[in-house]
Amino acid sequence: MRPENQKMKDFLQGHGIDCTPKYLKDGSLKGRWMLQAKGKNWSQELQDKLNSLGFRDFDNAPLHRFSGNGGMFCVCVRAPMPYRFLSTDN
């Protein structure tokens, strides 16, 4: 796993969110994170946790009940303090 993805995974696990993050460094969603967990549904609890941590939707709006991809936990988000996770120093 790339270092920035591992840092984000550790951060989210520390806040009770178990998922696989992927930093998108190219394309139309450059600078966003894809967060997903296979077999896990998008829920009000996940929405509230991510909003309270400062995550925003891909278009910088608060996450809402339709943010999940077809009701599954697969969201594209902007992270709070994104360079904290991209830094090369530990």
C-alpha cells in the first residue's frame, strides 16, 4: 500500500472507520480520496463520522445520505488537511 494511503487508513481506523483509501493523483478527481469497504453499506453513522472529521464530498459539500455509491460505502471525498497525509516525513 502506498504510504499516503496507509497514513489515511491509520487515521480513519483510529476514528473507528475501517475502509480502504486511495489517493487520486490524476484525472478529473485529482486531489480527492476514494474511500471504500467491500460489502459495507453507506450509513448515517459513517456519514456523521466523516463529516465530523472534516471530510467533504467531491464537490466540497457536506456528505449526505446519497453520497454512497448505490448505497454502498464507496465515496469520493476531500480530506481535511490533505497534505498531512501526503507528507513524506512520519
